[in-house]
Amino acid sequence: MFGWYYGLYYVCEMKSTKAVAIINEVAIRNHDADIVQMIADGMTAKEIAPHYGVKDRAIEARILNLRNRIGCKNTYGLVAIFFRNGLIK
């Protein structure tokens, strides 16, 4: 499961997964919030990738997986959800 738990069981395990929030029963980790903050600041995947030492395709895949887990149709919706939940400024 890689640290993605649902319901009451997840609340007990939150510290071990280093989650900062739960949105639509999905754990949001610090690096997820950081990536979405960089997107909100206008950075592209190619500009974000060097911060994590990965290729831009890996960042694009992480964003797509995060969108799918939360249920967003596009990246704008992802940024809006993070903003409404106070995870980004």
C-alpha cells in the first residue's frame, strides 16, 4: 500500500507516512504540496525536476498520479484544491 491508508486506520498511521493533510481520503505528503506550490508559482515540470534530481517526465507522472488519486480533471483544479485546503499560498 505504500503508506496510503483510508478511514480511521489511516489516522493512526499518519505520522509514519509524513502526510500533511488528507484530501478526498488521499494522504498528501510534503513533497506533493511542494510540487503543487511550484506549479502555482508558474514553474514547469522541466524547472521543478532539478530540485528533486529527477527527469521532468517523473514530475509529470507524479502530478498525474496525484490528480488521479484526488480526482481532479486538470492541474488547475489540483492547485485550486490545495489552495482551498491551505496547503499552498
